[in-house]
Amino acid sequence: MPKIHFVDVTNRDTVQASRINLSKLQKTMVNFYLGQMGICQSEFAFPFARNEQNYARANLQLREMGALGNLLLEGWCRALVSDIAEAVTIGVKHLNVSISTSDQMITSKFGGKLDRQGVIERMTAAVTYAREHGVKTIGVNAEDASRTDLGYLVAFAQAAKDAGADRLRYCDTLGFETPVTIYRRAKAVAEQVEIPLELHCHNDLGMAVANSVAGARGAIDAGVDAYIDTSVNGLGERAGQADLLSCILAVKFAREMDDYQIGDPLNLRISAKLANYISYAFGVPIPINQPGVGENAFAHEAGIHADGALKDRRNYELYDCELLGLDLEAPPTTCRVITTGEFGGLAGFEHVYERLGITFASKKEASEILELVRYATAHNQANLTDDELRFIARYPDQVRQILTITP
Ligand SMILES: [Zn+2]
């Protein structure tokens, strides 16, 4: 039976959205948590962008060293040979190459330079180049697939497969689909082309999670693997995209999902930590009603609800809060506390690390890590979290590279 895998695109789609940003160290921590959680793939970078390349190289090293678990690090490129050449140069082995396929976008974005056939030719040239240059997995992104003529989309997918692509990304770029329609269209493409599908759904009409799950069911019913693109806390372009945890919970706990299994062993106890980290790093609070990790996700007050939940939590809860690691979240420190940061000194620094159970072999080593902590705080423009401090002490050479961004 084909399976469902998750591709988290926080480090590409979310960071490109308006008004929200992550530092390169914060992006690295997202990969670190996704790896701990057992997620299949992170769309981790724009590898052709010079400001991403030190970060990308260091994360590829971290992956080699085993710091990111089995996470596949995949880069996003336009369907341009020049983008792919840059990605190959820095050693990215997994790529998604993107081009628009709807008549709306072909006409209004390419301004007559490309027609439907031209789009297929450009995509094919890009995939062929990637294949010839040792890229291991290639996803082809049909941007605006949901507004693309179905017959043309099938032809595009077939051409991608013939050129050597491993997957087709069905992009509901504008959040235009409904669960019923995306199920039907995803199933039709998968049946006719027999290529695994990625479902990439935006949330403009509030249906991103439902559409992702329905599209995945369509792919699996047609006999191919499904990959659901997600972001942490659902943040992304405009109204965002499919939330990682909501999609996982839906696949695990929704009605009649028994035949749709997740293909990777997941440790959901990282979810609360990751959701809270993303909230902190972006400076965007988690909504009180967020599935799984919102403050009210397991709260009961009304008479009938509280009474019922006390008698048996299954009266009002589909799944347990412990499953998500919520019990591991430390309460905020309000008593006297020592922190370290951009202008911290050695004594405070050593005190903080001792609390984390980390000591240094020499003053020299401690001073070197302190210096990285100072730079990392300046880089993040936020106090470092305990996990960031641990990460810096454990992987100082890679962190030094990540922090180096020079034009
Ligand atoms: Zn997107």
C-alpha cells in the first residue's frame, strides 16, 4: 500500500512570506526539530541565493554528521538550468524545480515568452540537467496546478516523469480547491501518469489541511505515494498553508483514515516544542484555538464539557495532550534568573551552561563558545533558547559558518 510522507516547507515558503523572517540559525533549528520528529523532508533553502549558501552548506554537513536524523534536505529552484547549477555546486542532492502551468499565469506572467509547450520544454531541460548532474530526487512543481487545465496538467506531469522526475507537486497556489475537487483531480493525474504526488495547499479559503488530506487520499487511491507539504503553525504566503501538526493529526485520527498510513516513524512529542519555537522565532503567537498546541486545545470549562472530560477524556478529546509533548514544556521563569547573550560575560555564560548540564574543558573553549553565543544573539536579534545554546556548544564549526553572511 502506498504511504503518506510529509515535506515541511517552513524554511522556504514561510520565510518568503511578507513580514515574517527567520535567521539562518533559526532555520537550522527548524531542520533540527524536524529531524528529531522524523519528518521525511525539509524544503530547506533557495540554494541558488547567495545569502543562503553558507547556511545550506553547513546544514548539509550537519546532515552528514547525523545531527538532523534522516531528514532529506531539499532545495527549491526555478526551472532554470542556472538555478540548478548553483544548487549542484554546493552539494544539494534533492531538488524541487518550479514553473507555472495555468493559462492565467502562462499568459499573465510570461507575457508571451512561453506558451504551454514552452513551459514543458523549459521544465524538461531543467529536469534533464538535474538528472545528468547527480541530483538524487527531483520534484517538479506545477505552480497553480489547481487552475490548470487537467489535460494539460497530465501532459506536463507525463513529460516530467519521462525526463526523470520522481514526483509532481500539485500546487494549490491560491487555495482554490475544495476537498472533493482536489481528490478527483489528484487521483486523475496519479492514475494517468503513475507518478507520486506532492500536495501543496494554501489556506486562502481556510481549507488547506482538508485539501491536503483529501488530495493525499486521491493519490493513494490511485496507487502512488503521497507527500503532503506543510509549514509549522500553518504560516506561509498570505493566509498560510497546511499546518504540519494538523495534517498529521488528521491522517492519524480522522474518520476512515485507517487505509492511509504515514510512511515514516514520527515522534510527535517534538510537536509542542517545535510549534512554540516557531512562534518565538517568528514573533507570531499560536492562536488559542490552534489544533493540538493552542492554549485551549485541551481546555474544558462549560459545565457539561468539564464534567464529561473529567469522567473520561475521550468524551471531549480525540487524542491525548501527552502525545504532543505538551507535558515537557517548561513553565516560564519568573524568579531570579541568569541569562547569557550578546553582551554577556564568562561567569553568567558558564552558569547558564551548567544549568544545561554542559561544562567546558578549558577557559579557552568556554570563551570560544561565548563568542559564538554573542554573535548568534546578534544574528537572531532574540535571546537564545536552551536548545539553541546546546546546539551551538555541540556544533560550533557549523554554527560559525551559518552565522557568516557576507554580501
Ligand atoms: Zn506555497
